[in-house]
Amino acid sequence: MWSFSTLKAEELSPEDVTFFESKIRPVLVKHCYECHSADSEELGGGLRLDTRDTVMSGGLSGPALVHGKPDESLIIQALRYDGTEMPPEEPLPEAIINDFVNWVSRNAPDPRKSQEAPIPKQEKTESDLWSLQPIIDHKVPDVKLVDWPRNDIDRFILSRIEAAGFSPVEDASPRFLIRRLYYDLVGLPPKLEQIEEYVSDFESRGQLAVSDLVDELLASPQFGVHWGRHWLDVARYAESNGNDGLSRNPTFPHAWRYRDYVIESFNQDTPYNQFLKEQLAGDLLPTDSPELRDRYLIATGFLALSAKPAKAMNNDFDMDVVADQIDVVGRGLMGISVACARCHDHKFDPIPTRDYYAMAGLFTSSETMWGLAGNEKLTAPPTDLHVLQTAAKVLPPEDFVETVILLESDTGKPKAIPKPKWEIGTPLAMGVRDKKEPADCKININGDSKKLGESVPRGFLSACQIDEAENLSIEAENSGRLQLAEWITHENHPLTSRVMVNRIWQHLFGEGIVRTPDDFGKYGEPPTHPQLLDHMAIRFQKNGWSVKQIIREIVLSRTYQLSSSVDSQLLKGDEENKLLARHNRSRLTAEELRDSILAISGQLDLTPGDGSIIRHRDILVNKAGNLHQPSRHRSVYLCYLRNSPPPELAAFNLPEFTTVTGKRDDSIVPGQALYLYNNLFVIEQAEQLAKVLQDSAKTSEDRVNLTFQKILSRSPTADEKKASLELIEFTQTETQNELKSWSSFCQSLMMTNEFRYID
Amino acid sequence: MTHSRRSMLQTVSCGFGYLALQALCGQPVQAESSDGSLSARIPQLPARAKRVIFLCMSGGPAHMDTFDYKPQTGDKPHPGSVFEFKQYGESGLHISELLPETARHADDLCVINGMHADTTIHAQSFLQLHTGDRLRERPSLGSWITYGLGTENQNLPGFLSFNTSKSSVYSSSFLPSIYNGTPIGVNGESMAQATISNVTSSHLPYSSKEKQLDFVQRMNHQHVLQRPGDQQLESVIESMELGFRMQMSAPDLLDLSSETKATLERYRVGQNSEQIGTCKPSDFGRQCLLARRFAEAGVRFIEVNHGSWDQHKNHRRDLTANCNATDAPVAALLDDLKLRGMLDETLVVWGGEFGRPGITPGDKKDETGHNSRGFTFWMAGAGVKGGYVHGKTDETGARAVEGKVHFRDLHATILNALGLPPNELKYWHAGRDHRLTGPEGGKVVTELFA
């Protein structure tokens, strides 16, 4: 059909241009652009009126106008308040409406350029966002201090330090370095004997001693405990749903299997690309081994851990579950927020709404299995679970009776607990599997699942299309999650490897190269060392996506091994330590603090925790009071209930675990001091240590020495010894209780910054 | 080693009552420029308010059915108020039939009907209301105020957030963390049980705890001396002191057993315990009573929370429930502040992250959405004009048309009332000065004050 809209701007008559510029454009700008332009906060009805093409391509209700036919044009109907009412506040004056009628009658001449027209469907979304550009193997820079670097990481870092006119600080002393390595690799303090042995080894063998220590720590099963915990933060792992918005919080009695899977994966050094494939599509991976089959099914628990809002009265429930899955894949694996596109094209990052629903189709074609949801259907309907073939059947203790019962709202009598479909003790796992009839998802207009737009073929982000990949086309009978996994882990995917090496870097340095680890978008922080980030991403892939290998490379760099002491000039010149000319001092995390206290009191049980205290309990946590039990296992095995965190950890900025947390808050609040003063766990462990001391050292002086050695890995100075004895004596006089006088002293050393910070 | 902090503690640890008394008598405890501590400071400008109680109504209260009366005008039905309004007090202020108790204070209320904000996304607007920024974590209003003024009572935090949600709402962000808000009751935790975690234990007598703290701080001072310039370590030392003092003062203040039955009844403590639609059982009465007690004790900034006012469906039922849950407690708080002569120096602020579009009476709809282009806040106390209405929305309540007040202007006005120059209260971070009112700055709404 012939249409004026194909006319180029320069072909319009001068009168047309004048008419548009004087009568039409000012009105559009003043009254329409707020909701109908590229800059709109929320694009009204999907319609943009800020370019010629978008006026014609229209919004969710179709083109805004029909050339020459004002009465049939939506824009005129809306201005006349006929059906639609625009602008919403009040109708425009009759004269202006007549101008628009006139304009449409003249075939709506519009000189505006179409550069800002929306992206044609199915095509790559162009973007100049740094993180979407291909990963480049940059040339390793030259440095002046040629003898300083130990590896290429050091060259990238040093060249920036030199360019800024600074020099790196001294290397960390071996005593500080071993403590740093222990905490960074296994999350525990070294024992005094281990320190002494290492220090003498370092004196004779230097870096060989370091690399031996690193290899030993990487091989320790405690490595997986520590690094698994980092991943569980990203995976928003928790053992209950969390407040559903109506204060109900059902347990996830089988979530712990995913926790164990993660810990094992880090210990086995499962290649990261394989690790992701298992979590996104484990149910679809081929295997002959029933053990491996179980493992893969458990891995898909990653997609089932959503903190769901209540099902009751919520038409969007299914799409809320999908939103969480898209978010954990988007921000967790790719460092990009896709979530905004649920309702409108992303304002800042190149994520159109179509992409959101292309990805949503992958998950609406999958069945998400969270289990019985505390037997409370108003919170979530019960679902099936994966039944495991090789895991042991574990029965509840013989005398176990469920005490948390729901009451009928009308009679007040206990509701009967429905009999589960599985025999008691059947090993089960949360997860996903393909639906029988996968289907594409329709756009939910403004995120409302009752207002459906067109259907979008299942797919991924159009801003990271990987053209040469062959195995990415989704067949009608599959959900497409396997292809999602292949796409995300493709070597040319610009985000996946960068995001993971950045996470690893952050855990070793306190800050990432990108300091917003879950946001590589426009509003995230740009990388401090973009070339190094690429260099590491390539190294990571070349080494078979081995997490242990990349950690090894980083901690053996000279950069990592720098001291955290800093002179005032460097401090002033680089307050935020963006040059990494020194190491960042860091505070023990909630888990590290608890584990360290248990380690020094001699109470820590390094064997893996078995299952979970809620493994037989499909209940509402909010009805249960305190479910937590004391434990001597490492903190990762505590029960991470949402909205009811383990009390031994809660004071130290534990995240809420409802969403991806790549970086924990480390703010200092008086509640932490109160924890150290008054928490029963701290008091009890201090007492335990005091008892050990009573048995192992005779004189008070020896005991003070031993306490310093156990907690601070050093002997006290003369002043400190004197002050310690004074404190002990004072408490003895006040309480007339020898154990208290010593445990109060032990508690004091556990409170010190020296104990709680790593240099 | 220095003992200055410890000796100061010793002076104040037994002197909580004395300090609070001093504060109540209007004497600043200590005057100095902002030094990264919590010591009370003399404000730079003449101050009308000494403290703020923020009644945070999360979810977006429907302004047209609470304080912004929109009767039908003209022939064509249009969105407006669907509940009845009456005029109250000498001022004849229009207040909804849902708020009869608050209406008793009509002549104290300064209603701002021309509020507007930037977004209708809850989380973003809620963050902007609290921090001035809707996307990034920035220092909260309460943190800026304690940064600027310190606090009157050195035994308590300067900034409390009751029945709160995300930490980003009470975070000090890049300001020193000593200005972080202290949460009491998070994520719908029952307010009757809510306390400051780990605030007491009886394992050691006070004297031993104090000696223990002395020892720890001595170690910490030595430690930081060898690590100069480390703000974190300094902050820990400060927070160890504050934590120690808190355990002496806070438990008594949180314990309502000394309040009379009549008082508990006036505040409706423990009532409204059933969830009705979006209206959650927030025990708002207890929060308001605690707010009064902590205000008396000299806490600088207290936020109490009730929600959710986000009644999309069942507008009439849920709005009624929200009003019922908050009306009497708010009125009791105002009563008590007045009775104690504290209202003159306490700025009470009521409002949420935005308002709601009106319903057209008679069209049978009972649904509303979000509206950030026009909504209502009110203030009381600290010399604001009572029974006064500032600004207005158009006749459908859809947008502010006169006397427009943005969140940054609200922030500027609050800071100014406290004697802090709103656009000069700054903090250097990441290479530039930051302020609560953002790059655009905020305009003090001077018309609100008598």
C-alpha cells in the first residue's frame, strides 16, 4: 500500500514541516512524551509518539493513526475522549484537537527522524554497553618494575599503578598471608602449629611454600564448604519460601540436597560451564548412571528455590515464579537485570520486553517443583518432586510427632495433614522438568497476565546473539532450557565467564573488578581493570572453566599477596583502592566468625552436616516459633530459613536470600557488638575454651599465653599480659567464679578487631 | 593508650537519666562540628525541631480518601473521593470519615496536598522517599540527620526504624556506619516480641562487662594505631561503645509494663491483630507508644511503619482497615506529645511513597492503582502551621497543580526544620560531594511554618 509514511523528511513540503513543528510537535512533547517516548518511565500502552515510525507501528492497541482518516485514528479518538481518554488529566482544547484532525487528514506529515525507532523483531538488539562487547585477548601491558610481577595479572595491575604514579606496597608478611589464604580458601583460621610450620617453610622455600599451601587448601573438603557458601548466596538458597506477603512461610524440607550438591561441585571442581548446565537443565542431560541422574535432578533445585508471593488472589503467581527464575539466571549468571522487561522495555539496558517473554517461555514450558508448600494451598499449590533412586531412605525419628499444625479457620480444629503421595522417608528433591506440551509465552502487557499480547518464540537475549552456534535452536517439543544452558555457557557469550571471574576476584580481594557483581549493566559500576577482566575470563575458559585453577592463579599473583598496610599518600591518592596497590582488609563474615569461634573453642565438627533439621517437616515456619538447634557443624549446614535466619549468624549482615546476593552488606551496627556481648553462642563457646585452658595450662600466665595463641595466633605483649591478668582477677573478685573469670577473658579476645578482621 | 572514650562512657553510663533530662530541658549535651560521632551538635541554623517521628505509610495511601477531599464537580462523574469527608476544628480542615481520631487534631495538622514524586514503582519510590535516590543505595534521611546533628542520648542509637523492611531503607550507605538506623522488628516480625537482638544477658555483672569492654577497646585502639586510616576499624570501636550503652538503656524503654492500662488502650496496643486484605497486623499502637518513649529519651529520628496501603482491589474494605489500624495510635501519639510539651520541638511527618488515582463514585469499581503525580503528606509539631493546607491537586486528584512539593523539597524542609542547611549538608564520597537533596537540590517549603 502506498503511504506517506515512506516519505523521507527532506521530501516533505516546507508548509508540512512548519505545520508539524508549530502545531503538532509542541503538543506531543508537552502532553504525550511523558508516557509515550523513549524516555518514559513506563511506556503507556507500548506506544511511542516520539518518532515517525513508532507512531505508525503503534502500540499494543495498534497504529496510532490511519493516514487521511481522522475518525478511524486512535490518537484522534483518544484526544476526543472517545473510548480512550488522553491526556489522562483533562482533554486538550478543541482547537488543538482540530489541529491533529487536520494533520491526520493531510496524511500526518512528520519530519522526525526514525533513528530511535524500536528494534525490528527477531533482530539483534544493538548496544554499546561494555559488558556485551566480545571478550578480547588483550596484549599484556609492559611495566617499568620488570622484576615485580609474578604473573600476567600482576602486569595488568602494575601498569595501572605505575600510570597513576604510585608503587605497590610491601608484600604481606607470611603470618598475615597464611591467615588470609586460610580464610579466603577454606573460611577457617589456621592453627598456631600450621602457622609456625608454614612460616619456616616460607623462609626456606619462598613461593614454593605458598603454592604448596594453596594446593593443600584447594584440595581440602573445607574448600567446597566455603566456596559453596558463596554460590548459595548467588543462588538465593534458602530452606523456606519466606514471607509470602501474607506472613506465611512454608519450609523447603528437601532444599539441603541442593546445598550438598553445590558443596560437592566446588570440591570436585566441576567445570563451571558444566555446573551451570546441570542447574539449568540437569533433568535433560543424558546419563546412564543412576547416581549421576540423581545429582543432575538435584542440581535443578537452583530454579525451584524462589521466594514466592502467595497464590491466593494472585493471578500472576505463575509468572511471579518465572520472574524469579529469569532474575536468578539474568543477574546471577549474566550480571544483567532482565526483570524490568516484564512490564516494559528496559530503560537503560538493551533488554526489550520481547526478550523477557522469549525467556519466560523456557520456564512456562517447564514444571517448577517446590513441593508441598507447608500444606497451605493459599500460599502455593502443592507440586510433585523429583524422586531420587540412589539416595538413602531416611525415616523420621521413631518418636517424631509434628507439632506445628494448621487450624481450620471456621472451626478452630486442627486440619488433617494430607497424606503425601510418597512413602515416608522417600528421598526427594526440588527442581524442574519439562512440561508435556511446551509452548511459547505471550507478552503480558504491563506485566499483567490477564492482558495478553502476542506470543514470542522461546529464546534468549537479543543483545547477546551468538550467531555461529548451531545447537541453540529450540524444538517445539522441548522447553528450551538445554539450549539456554548451551547459550549461556557458549565461549562467545560475553557475560557468563566475565561475571564468574569477577565474583571469584571479589571474594579474594574484597571488591570485584566490577564492584557491582550482579549488575554489569549501564547503572552498574564499570570495571576498574577491563582488560584484566577479559584476560581472566579467557584464562578461565582455557583452563576448562576450572574454578580452582583461576583461584590458584589469582592467589599466587604478587598483587594478591600484598600487605594491607598503606601510607597516607597512597591512601589519599586512592582511597577506594581501585588500583589495588595494596590489599583490602576484610571483616569475617557471619559464617566465618561462627566457624572460627567453634574452631578455637575446640568444638568445631568438620564433617558435613547430615540433611537438615526440617527434612521431615512440611510446615509453616511462622507458626513454629524457633526451629533452630545448636550445631557444631560448619555454618553452611545451619538451617537457612528466610525471615528466620540462624540466630548465631543474623547479627552480621546476613542477606535475606530472596534474591541474588553477589556482595554482602558489610556495614557496622551496634547490634553486632550486642551479639558479641550477649549472644548465648558466644558465651558458651568462651566457656568451652576456658575449660580447655583449665586442663591444659597450670599457671595463670601460661593460660593467658595459650589463650592469645589460640585466638590471635600470637603471644601477648607484656602490657597485654598484665591487662589480661587484671581483667581475670577483677572478674574473679566480682563473680567469685573462676570459670567465669576465664571465659570472660576468652570472650574479650573473641570480640577484638584483631580476631575479627583479616589483614 | 587513650582513655578518653572510656572516661566519657563512665560519665554517661550512670548518667542516662541526667542526659535525657538535659535533652528535655533543651540543652545540647555537647556542641561540636560533625566529627563522625554521635555527640549532639548545635545546628547551624535556628532549629524548630529537635527530632523527627516519621509515620511511614507504605504502599501508597489513597490521598483522596484520607486528606485530599475531591467531591464531584460539574455534570460528568469523575474520579474523586468515595468516602465522606467532614470539616474539623476551628480551621475546618477536611478529613475523611475513616480518620475520626486523627481529625481531633485537625488544627495541628499541616496538610501538603501537592506532593509529587518520580515513579509509580513501589520499591523505587519508597527508596526515594527514604534516601532521595530511587535506584541506588544512598544514606537514609535518618542517617543524614544523625550525621548532621548527632543525637541527644549517647546511650541509644540516634536513628530507630520500627517494623521495617529492607536494610536499604535505614542504611547509612557511604556515611559512617555509626549513622545506620537500628531496626526493631523486621519483615513483619511480631512487634510484641520485637526487640533489639541480643540486648541483654545475665552471664556477667555490669561491672565485669564494663571491665571487659575496657580491655577489648584497649586492644582495639592498639590494633588501629598500627593500621592508620582504617575507617572500618574506627567504626567498630564506636559501635562497641554504643552497643554497650544500648544494653543499659534500651530494654527498659522497650518494656511497656510501666504504662497504664488506659494508655495501652488509647494507643490500641496489641489490637488490630488480624490481617484484613492488604492491611497487615503491624501493632501500630505499640510502635507509636514506643516512638513516644524513645522520643522522650532523646532519640533523634524515629520511623514507625504500617502497611500496606496498596489496596488495588477491595479499596473500600482495605483502606478502612488501614485507617482503623493507624487512626487512634496516631492521635494518641499527638495527644501525648502535646501533653508533655514535646510537640513544639518534635516534627511528626505522615505519608507514603505515593498516592492513588481516585475512583469515580457510582461506577461500582473498587480498584485503584498507583499515582506519583499528586498525593498527600502531613506534618505536625515543630512550629508548622496547624489546620493549614498547602498546595493542591487538580479536581480529579490526579496531579499536583499548585504548591508542588517533591520528595527532595520535603527532605529539604525537614532538614531545615532541624536547623540543618539542606543543600549544604554534604558528604564527600567517590570523588564528589553528595547530599540528601541530590544534584538538583531541594527547596524549603517555608509556607508550612508559622
